[in-house]
Amino acid sequence: MANEGGEEQVNALAERWADVTIADEEDCFAPNEDGVEVGTDPPVQTWSVVGRFLTAKLIKLEYMRQVLASVWQPVMGVTVTEIQKGLFLFVFFHKTDVDYVLDGGPWAFENSILVCRLVDDGVLPVNVVLNTVDMWVQLHDVPMGYTSQPILEQMGNFIGTFIKHDERFVGAPWLAFYRIRVSIPVDKPLRRRMKLLKRDKTTCWVNFRYERLHSFCFFCGLMGHSYKFCVKARVSMIPVQQYPYGPEMRVGGGRGPREVGENWLVPVGVEAVAKRRRDEGYEGGRRNGDEDIAMADVSKNVFMAGAAAQTRRSQ
């Protein structure tokens, strides 16, 4: 009986405390954003990208930041930090730099794809969902009469989630292949092809090829690992020559750059570097004449080190 009475007292006390709130915690804080004081420098605007690599291997931060910086060659610099184990934050100091990274991917380090997204204002970087990769997909063997933008968009949604068309050849009567930008889920097998039902009720195959496709499994079709380490491939005992996927799904390729990214990296916490570069003559374009402002004092050999992986466009 004593135990029952004690339990009743505890339950009654718990009900009372459930209704209790701390008044101070209910107050809403609204920061004052009226502007900066006269005579002070405005804060440096930044764009943050959070990303992770599709690999179970340990990512060596210092080497990775050097390699990616040498490939991206951001005119205003970039900082790279590890905010959680295997989760990295890339901070850029000009919009054209971050646009180039987001539109030009997917990127990779040691053949492991970087899954990355822009961090929106008011969002914690660790809460950004990283489950898709944006890449250009080539649609081969598309027959006449099925190349309109609405149909190509539907093909993109068949592969993943359509993002945009390649606008360079809009209006052409027919092309050997059509390029579309697609957001592809990393937890599903890549699609090799699509059976197209034509208006006369006959069918044909539209084949897919992926640009800048790095490590993926020839057996299960998932990005992020090789068939050599795929459990399903090991258990199947099927010869490699009979795997459903192959290297023909890739477009292009090339070796990665050497470790020469220091010239584009901004030390973590040092924002004055980006501001100094901007004040010294950068006016919003990526090039000033024939010379990259941020690379004025860098040797030719260092400048060209990342060209094998991705040539930086001029604007």
C-alpha cells in the first residue's frame, strides 16, 4: 500500500511540473539589423556550402582542401573546415565562385564524389540533407519527334529530378545526344537506359551517359563504392564481364591535380584577405584582361596544375 501511495504522489507531482514553464525561455529574441555604424567596414559577404564524400575511407582534410582549391581556383578564395566527422564546410567570398562549384560538379577527391549543397540563411549546416548529386546526363539515341524540352524534362524526372536544359543547342533539329542537368539520388542505382514507347506503339531504347561520374559499382549501380568491395557482387559469384553496368556509362575523365591549392585557400577565420582582393581591383568579373587577379604572382606551372581535371572557364 505504501508503494502505491508513493507512486500516486510521484504521478501527481509530474503532472504539476508538466504545466510549469520558465517564463524567460518563452521570450522571443529579435536581433537589431538596422545597419552598421558610420565609419566602420561592412562585413564580408560569404556563401557557405556543406558537403560529404561518398566513401567509407578517412578523408585527409589538408590534402583534400589543397586538391579541391587547385581545381576550383576561386578568385576570392575559399576556406575549408571539418565541422563534423566526414562533414565539411566550404566558405566562398564571391557569388561567381560558389556558382562555379555548384553548377560545374559533381566534384571528387580520390575518386570519391562530393555531395554538397548551399547552406541557406537561417539553416544549420549539419541539418542540410545531402542525399542527391547534381550532374549532367547525356541522352543518346533519342528519335526524331521526341526531342522537345518538355519531353526531355520528363526523361530527366525518369532518371532523378530534372534541373535544367543545356541551352547552347536549343532549336537544333536533331543532335547526336541531348544534355540535361539532373539531381540523382545517391541511395538508388543509376539508370542505364529507358524504353521509350513511341506514338506508333513501337519501342526503342534511350541510353544514358553521365558526365563527371566517378566511383560507382558495376554490379549494383550505386555511387560511392566499387564492385571489388560490393557485398552483393561477392555473393553473386558472377564474372565481372557479365555485370549489368560498365565504364561505358561514364563520359570523359582524367587524372586529378597535384597538391597546389594553397594559392586559392583563405586561412580559416581570416576574412580580410577576401576584402583586400576585392579592394585591389576586382570588379565582379572573373578576369581582368588576360590575367587572373588572384593569381598574379603564381607561377605558370602552379596555375596549370588543376587543368587536367577541369579547365576553368573565362567570363
